[in-house]
Amino acid sequence: MHPALRNSLFLLALIGGQAVASTSHSLGIERKQYGESIAYDMNAAGQVAAVIKEKDGTAHAVFFEKGKLVKLELPGETESEAKRINDKGEIVGSSKKGEIWRAFIRTRDHGTQDLGTLGGPNSYGAALNQTGQAAGFSDTPERDWHAFLYTPGEPLKDLGTLGGRVSYASGINNQGQVVGSSMITDGTRRAFLYDAASGMRDLGTLGGRTSSATAINDHGIVVGASEMKDRRWHAFMHDGKQMIDLGAKIGFGDSFATGINNEGHVVGVVDTADLRLSFVWRDNKMTLHAAGKSLYLTNAINDGGQVIGASYDRGLYAATMPSNAIPFVDMGGNKILGFNLVMLLLALTIAIFRKRLKGLFFESKLFFRT
């Protein structure tokens, strides 16, 4: 994308941000005491799995409810993460003791359960369903990393790979289907779907070499991101038969889907060199929100329609956003064409006055972990 076009997008974000109130809502985790906070999941009761970060970036898992924060680390643990929470208030995550990370399921009232490993020293918890099944990844005795499935009362199940040495699980639904990414025989990574009947299945790509799945709903709809032929990244939704290109409905930037609920609403982020936006795909319509007035990170969407993540204002802070919030840009139907024409006109204007307008823009370091 031409630099002038990227800058025009950022200008429009500023204009749009002035036209409407912020669409995100801070959860109220005190910023003066902690450097940053990030919400990863919220259940039907409004209980939140989150992390708080020290000034040096060290993360600590917390349970947050009605303005009260409970740290989940046990004595001797120096770092931890809380990734998902179910309606029972169970939280899956990982904690570090010494140099070792271990996956856990932890509740405020019933303590901690170490999920063990696949034979190596480390494991990481990434996903949790309503029945208490969890998914994540662990090193093996050969020091490879494999996705795992945990079922209460049973040892960790090694989900294997798609032919390579490494796989990672990132999502699970209430049927026990697991999604993530796995190396294939040539060393590239592919999105996978695992179930007990079929094992691990390669979901393919949108034309590029690599893809990664991040979440799955109870209808078996998978979301994630795929590399394109031109090496850009597009968010996708896989309906069980084919991979649907959500990035094409956005029309610019690199896009990454990070969550889906049982209504089929998909959330994620869009990155360009100068700009980040969050997106919501629902009711066959794509809406975009400027990160400055909305969520900078979208980590999940629950069945109540709340998008969970973090906003940015001189640092990240845990926040949520209704999935039906007033959009920054509506990309439904043929509106994308008009949007792109407006962007081209703005690009021409900014190309002329670029030096004069330079002071109006700020830079942000953008990242996405797949």
C-alpha cells in the first residue's frame, strides 16, 4: 500500500474518532498501580480472566469481578498468564516457577490444578470449555512442542502434528474440538482442526504458504489468519467445507481473526504500517473501529456479544466493546468500493500537504502473535 494511502486511513480514523464517543469501556483495573492490563476472556457472569503487567512487562494472572481483582499466582511463582474463563469461573493459563512454565486450571475458591506435560518440563494452557476440558501445548521428551487436550480425570492427550515437529493449540469448543497451528513436513505451518473421530486435519490456506487457527465455536466454525499469495495476511472463517476470506471484505492491510462466538460473530484486528483497527464481522456485515477510540487488542467475543481485549492510551488497559457498537467504517455490501475511492482522494490530498500534516500523525508499534 502506498504510504500516502496509509496516512489517509489514519487521518480518517482521527476524524471518525472525533465524530463518535469511544466504543470501548475500561474494566477499571487501576493504571497507577500496574503498568498495563489486558483482558483475555469474560464469562456470562461478567467474570474476567486478565493479566496485569509490571513496568518491565512481567505479566501476572488475575481474576477480575465487579471491580475487585484477585491475583492468581501461588508462592514461588514469578510470572503467569490467564487466558480463558468458563461459566463456572474456572480459568486456564500458565505460570512460571524458576525457569519452568506449567499449564493450570485455577479457581478462586477451589485452588489450582497443574495440568502436567507431555513428557518435557513445560506446558502452556491456552483454551477452556464449559465442561472443564482444556487445550494448549507442551514440550515432549524429544523437546518438540505438541498440542494437547486435557479432559478432567485423564492424562494429557498428545494431539500430534500434521507431519512436522511442532503444533500449538489455541481454541476449543464444547464438543471437544480443538484448533491451532501445526508444522507440515516442509516446515511451514497450517491451521488445523482436531476431533476425536478424525484426528488432526489441515484446513489449508488462502493461497499462501502459512495459516493459523485461533478459535472455534460450538457449530465447528473456525477462525484465524492465512498468508496470501502476495505474502499479506487475511483473516479467515472456515465453515467446515472451505476457508472464507474475511480480509477481502476489509480491502486493505493485514487482518487477523482472533475470536468467534456461537452466533457466528467474528472479531479481530487490521494492521497497516501506520494504523491499527479492530473489526467485527456479524450479520453479513464488516465494521471497523479506530484503535484510538476502540479496542487495540481483541482477544475473544462471548455469547453476550461483548468483545474482550485492551484499549490503548499511553499503554494498554483491559477493556470491552459491544459487538454492535456504532462502526467507524461500515464495509457491508458494495460500500467497500466507495470507501476505497474516498481513500484514494484523501491520499492525493495528503500527498500534496504531507509535510505540513506530518505533525498531526503519531506512530504506533503494531504486533500480532499468532
